[in-house]
Amino acid sequence: MILDSFKLDGKVVLVTGAAQGLGQGMALALAEAGADIASLDRIGCEGTCEAVRALGRKYCESVVDLRAASVDDLKAVVARIVDELGHIDILVNNAGTIRRTPAVDFSETDWDDVLQINLKAAFFLAQAVGRVMIAQGSGKIINTVSMLSFQGGITVPSYTASKSGLAGLTRALANEWAKHNINVNAIAPGYMATDNTAALRADPARSTSILDRIPAGRWGTPDDLRGAVIFLASSASDYVNGAIIPVDGGWLAR
Ligand code: GCO
């Protein structure tokens, strides 16, 4: 049956930034599809843990500040998850942060922190998980990119650089790892009602201008990513490599 190709029974997924927002929403969707969940976040993911276990799935948690984590720290996290859950079949590289200041005043700290979390940590986590996937001969990597992988944004230069870079890394890793039966793809959320956009939604002028530009006429929610993440995590996307799926209410189409 065609819907069987979307099932994730027996799979183990590592989701970063799983404590809230898009990461939590994707983790719960993947658990509903049958997967066991390993979370990684700078804070505990109690809500995610309770919901995953309520679905009857296994769960393990790593509290890691990606701003400070070394490459060896990331390798150690991956090794512990494999020890605890047996394997890693899917990585959702979702953890990210944003800093808002006009480029002319942008600080080195706001540049370094965002590039460290959104790009460097995402790459070296993919590298550590990729080694596991190459050894097992299969895997799925899903990066959370952005509308700002395609556009410049306003007053968020390090975020734009990081998400534009992550889109490029998605293609680079897809090219190298497709021969190992590893699918590397990305989801580009549009303007979603999460902490990331709280400042925009609190600004009447920006909120109105953004909403006016979304053909669907509403801010997105974490639930809007459920279908895309299940598709890219499952065998339904076995011939999809290096793709970026916008889930944006038509923002890019405008
Ligand atoms: C901004 C927004 C964007 C959105 C999202 C779009 O300042 O333009 O915060 O960065 O959060 O990334 O995909």
C-alpha cells in the first residue's frame, strides 16, 4: 500500500532544537509515523519527551549548547544515541538562532554565535551522523533552511548567511552521499508563528507587510511541516536528493 512508504516504524530520528516550535512539531510528527526520537537542545525537552512516550515510542535526550559544542562533543552525542537506541536513521538538523540588528551595526558576537549554531554545528553533526549512515548503507538528512536561503532578509545578516550556507551544504552532502543511499534534503519554512518571528509579529508594520505578502493569508505553524518532514524522512523520497521543499504559504511564489 502506498501509505506504507511513509511509515517510519523501527527508525531512529535525531532532531535538534526539539524542545519547542518547529523542531518539537517535527519530532512529534515523526514519532506519530512510528519513529523513536533522540532530541538535542540547549534545554531539556520535557514536553517533547512526554508526548513521544505517550505515543509508545522510545526517547532519549541530549542537552547540548551548540554554541559551545566542539566537533568531538558532537561525535560523542551521536555515539551515545547509537549506544542507547541502537542506530540513527534520520537526522533533522533544525536547531537555529537569529539575531536582529542592522548590518551597519552588526556585532562579531551576533555573527559568530549564529554561524556556529546554524551552520558549523549543523555540518559537523551531519558529518558525525553521516559516518554512521555510510557504515549502515542508508540514511536521511533533513536540514531546516529558510526563505532567507533564497532572499536577503532585513537586519538578520548572519541568519541569512547561515541559512544560505546550509542550503548549499544540503546540495554538497547530497552529491557526496547519494551513492551511500543517504538522501540529504531540506525544508524551507516560510514565516511561521514561533519564537523566531516573535519580534516581527509584535511589530505592526512588519507583521502587516509580511502577512500581505503571503498568498495563503496566514502565518505558518509547526503542524504545517508535518507532511514535508514525513515525506523526506521516509522511503517515499528515496529518489529525492539535494532538494529544498518550501513550506511557505506561497511566499516564494509571490
Ligand atoms: C526574518 C524572519 C525570517 C523567518 C524565516 C523565514 O527576519 O525575515 O525571522 O528569518 O524567521 O527564517 O524562512
